[in-house]
Amino acid sequence: MSRPTRHRLTAGLLAAVMIPATLSGCARTVDGAAMKAGTGGSRGGAAQQYPNLLKECDVLTVDILAKTVGADPLDIQSTFVGAICRWQALSTTGLVDITRFWFEQGSLENERKVAESYKYKIESRAINGIAAIVMRGNDPNGGCGVAADAAGVVGWWVNPQAPGTDACAQAIKLMELTLATNS
């Protein structure tokens, strides 16, 4: 047998042995029943330990968000729920992206440092008596954010997709409403 033929035969045998071994290594049976994330478990699951875990996005209703950015409540939709909540609304001036965040371990000082690194214009102020900053981005459409020192750091960003919106006034209003719900 020639050398190339032996190599092909050896490679073929190796493949014949490896493919079933690889497939059997990936297939296994797991005991138990499928359950929705956050349910079950001997300690009651995250939903029982932290009942408000996924409710941060509901601190203000869609009606309030829509009214604040000049949109119809039927023209706003949630695009992400998690540590950061996002919505997109169709306002009288066009699409507006709205973002809310709350980081329990965050700080207003950290938000300031991040804003400085992006070279945003930063204004210190108090909103409902709480230390806050207003951050004006370099976006030609006037995107603006507000962060406040509230049980970590909470913030709102309003990013219009077209010029003509006072995003800072809207972000400040959303923060005022948020801080009012927590007092």
C-alpha cells in the first residue's frame, strides 16, 4: 500500500471513530422538568426573593413616557427590559429613543466620569432635592441624559432621531416623575 493511501485510510478510520464519540459526548439526558426562568428552586427562585427584579421598567407608565416626549401612547413600544430599559416612541418630531437605567452599585460620580470621558457638557443640579447631573451629548439631534444619586444611580436618556426636540427638558421631567414616585 502506498503512503498516501495509508494516510487516507488512517484518516478515514480516525474520523469513523471520532464522529460517534463526539456526538455521544454532546447528547445526555437531564432529570427534572422544564421551568420558566426565575421559578422553582428550593429557595423560591429570584422572583420570590426579589419581587421587583424586573419592575424597574414600570416605574413610569407608557402613557407618562409618551406624554413626556410628545407621543401618542399607542406609538410607543418597549424594545428592551433588563438592567437598562428602552423604549422607542413616535413623537410629533419623529422617532425618539428613551432609555432608563438604575444601577444599585453605581454612583453619580461614576456617571460624571463616564460623561466627561465622552466630552459631554455636564450641569450639576438638584432634582426634587436629590443631587443630579444633566449630560448633553455631542449628538446633532440633541440627545440628553440625566443621572441622580438615588439608591445607587438612576438615569434617563432621551435621544431624538431628528432635531427639534428639547431632550433635556424631557429627560429632566422623566427624572422628576421617577424621583417623585420614590419619595
